[in-house]
Amino acid sequence: MKTSKRRLDVNLEELDRVLDGAKQAPLSDDDHDKLKGALHALVAMLARSPNNEKTSAVLGKPEAPPTLDANTPKKPGHGRNGAEAFDGARKVPIAHQNLKHGERCPDCGKGNVYGQKEPKVLVRIIGQAPLAATVYSLERLRCGAGGQVFTAQEPEGIGPEKYDETAGAMIAQLKYGSGVPFYRMEKLESQLGIPLPAATQWEIVEDVAAILKPAHDECIRQAAQGEVMHNDDTSMRVLKMEREPGDDRTGVFTSGIVSTREGGQIALYFTGRQHAGENLGDVLKQRAAELPGPIQMCDALSRNAPKLNVGAEILLANCMAHGRRQFVDVAANFPEQCRYVLEMLGEVYGHDAKAREGRMTPEQRLHFHTEHSAPLMAKLHGWLEAQFAERKTEPNSGLGKAINYLLNHWRPLTLFVRVAGAPLDNNIVEKALKRAVLHRKNALFYRTLHGAQVGDLFMSLIHTCQLCGANSFEYLTELQRHARELAASPAEWMPWNYRQTLDRAGVG
């Protein structure tokens, strides 16, 4: 439990006087308190808070850490990236200038030379403006007698529009994928000799969003069919919002939803007055009636629970990371008790990591957790109850509140040992919301709700690309180039299958 801090006003001259007086006589109570308070404040300023929530960072290493076997393989380091890592680079094959496959060796004159399976590769990286421009000067000739003007033909492939598909894709990628505000991009491009006003950038992404709306709508429809639905929200700011009659809400939020199905993942963002549970409820209205109820993973806040239609069901799972964080926050005051809980949960997370590494099916993972994690959780549950039953912990203390959090939500917290596919935590949507937080940090706000909806669309598509390993810049570009096909069959233009659609069309 955090203790209240008493304000202490001390200057250097006063501290010098206190220290000089200590040479002559014992410190008075007031001087003792001032000197002690100053030292404690200095230590608190110098002490570094842990930059993560690992047990070793929160509580330090245990007294007798386990010794590793000498034969234990070391984790790979962060070496240089090989040429295969540059999958977005332009590939240029270069044939040998003087030799061809099967020709006589010019060195020994006896054997023939044959092409090697692996060529020698060179990687060269250049710098360029995020948006580049080309100025075409078309020569014009005028007849001296008749006055007719003859203009040179435009080069092939330049297109009729000033800003092509790649321009809109890059602006959206920088703004909504990387958190670069329009005004900052305007200054950068101006310094590089490419005028690109912020208002023009907005007009471009607004037009692109209208083209991509069928893909976004299809993502929402397919996300509604997911097996596991993660949801949470974070605060957002919209400058101009019209209130509905009778709406007394003052908060504005960006909700994040990550739907998983058959190994695939879809990310959705919704900004407005609704909470995460209400937005999830709207998504689930598109769920097929014949499908069983999904698993919903969220923290224990009531606003994350959706209001379902009559007959609809959902399996609630609560985030173990949130329960664990309760003990991380009070670890400084209750180190031994918190170490026990954190290490116990660490073993459970270790079992889940083994299940991922072993690529277990949901049923295999459930059996593995039932065998290894369920006994640990039962033991932890008994320890938690004993803290109150044996009066070892005050219920109103920080530790007591952390224990109560686990006990009050025990069944949804431990759904992973009873239901196949139930996750341990909500970290996947916490990471997804960082994209909205980055926008809030750099751009500060959306001007209108329409602007927020445009941002939600691009963030949904960009983050879904990231989750499924697709190149979001290429994806946004191709959707614009095939807008008519996208409107006709949006299901064939999802981030995970659009490349196959392009290959079938012969343009991949």
C-alpha cells in the first residue's frame, strides 16, 4: 500500500546549516526530519523503476538462482540482417558479363562452368523522401502560320492523376501506421523540396478510405466469426463531436478488438463514445447464428462486457496479466508474498510458452495445461485463501486487494485450464492499442468523428497486415489499383489472401 508523502521545502543553505550544526550538537527533531526527508527524496529520484514487469526486474534475482547446464544452447543474438530479410527490396538479377552456363572454364581450360544454386548477393540501401515527385516537361511547338500548338506525347504509365496509389498508401502508412502527424510530414517534405500541405494529405487519405471501405467492412464481418475475441479500450480526444439527445457521456475512447480464428488474426479499431464491450456487441451482431459462442478475453472492467442479443452466449476469460500486475504494483511493500505469486504464475506462463513452441493444437494445449498448470493454480488458490483465513494479510492492504482481485475473478482467470483455445492474457490487444496511443501522443487528437473513423479504418487494415505478415504499404496500394474488383468481391482482397488473388489474375 502506497504511503502518503509529506511535502518538505528544503534549500541547500538550510541543509548546510543543519550539517554544520550537527558538528557542534545533536540534531533537533525538526532538523533530523528535514535531513532524513531530503535523503529519502534524493534516493527516490536516483532509484530507477523497472522497465518491465518481469519478476527478476520487480523483485531482483532470487538468492540461489538455478545454475544452467554448460550444454544449454544460447539464444541467438541480434546479428546483421541477411539479404533474405529484405523482402521489400527491389531484386535485380545480374548475369555474368563474360561467361554462360556450360561454357569452358577460362582459367584451367579443361572443365565447364555451371551456375551455382546460391548467387553472391549485395545489398545497397539508398535514402529518399517518403513521397517523391517527377516533373515532366512536354515540349510544345507552335505553327507560325496557323497557330496550332503541338505538344509532346505523355510517357506511358504515368497515369492521369497527380497523386497515384502509392502516394495515398504512403501517407496513410506514415500517419496511421507510424504515428507521423500531417503537419510534421508537411515540414519534412517541404525540406526535401516536395510541397505537400497537411490539408492535401487529409484529402488524399479521405478519398482512399472511401475506396477501401469494402475491405474494412469485410474484416468486421469475418472478425465476427472468430473463435476468440480480445477487446479493450484507451482514451482518445475528438475536438468536434455532436452529442446524441440524452447522451450525458463525456469520455471518448478508441476500442481495440482482435479476433482470432483458425490461426488467423484480425484487428479492429472503433473511436467514439462507446466502450469496448458495446463495440464488441455491435461486431457480434454480424456473427453467423449457427456458430457457437466465442471466447471473450478482456480485463475485469464491466464496460468490456458486451450486451448480447437474446439467446447469444459468450465464454468470458479474464486477463491473467492484469491479475499479475496487481502484485507487481505492491511488490516493494510485500516482497516475499509477491515473489511467491509471481513465480507461480511464471511457471504457468512457461507451460504456455512450451505449448506455443510445440505448436500444439487447442485440444493438446488444454490437456497440457490441465496436466501441468491446473495443479499450480489449485495450489495458488489455496495459498490465496489461507492468507485471509489464517489472518496473514489485511484485506484492505495493497496485498489484500491484489489477492481479492484474483479470488473474485478466479473462474474467468482460469478458463484456459477448462476450455480449449482460451488464452491466458489480453496482451495481443494491449499491443494493438499502442498504435492508437502513438497517434494520440503525436497528433494529440482527431478533429472530427469522421476523421477518427478514417483513422480507425487505416489502423484496422494496417495492423491486420502486421498480424498476418503482409506488407501493409503494398496491400493498400493494390486495393486502390483494383478498386472495382474489391467492391465486387471483398473477401478475396483480405491481407492474408490478396497476393493469391493477384496471382490468379496474372498481375502478381
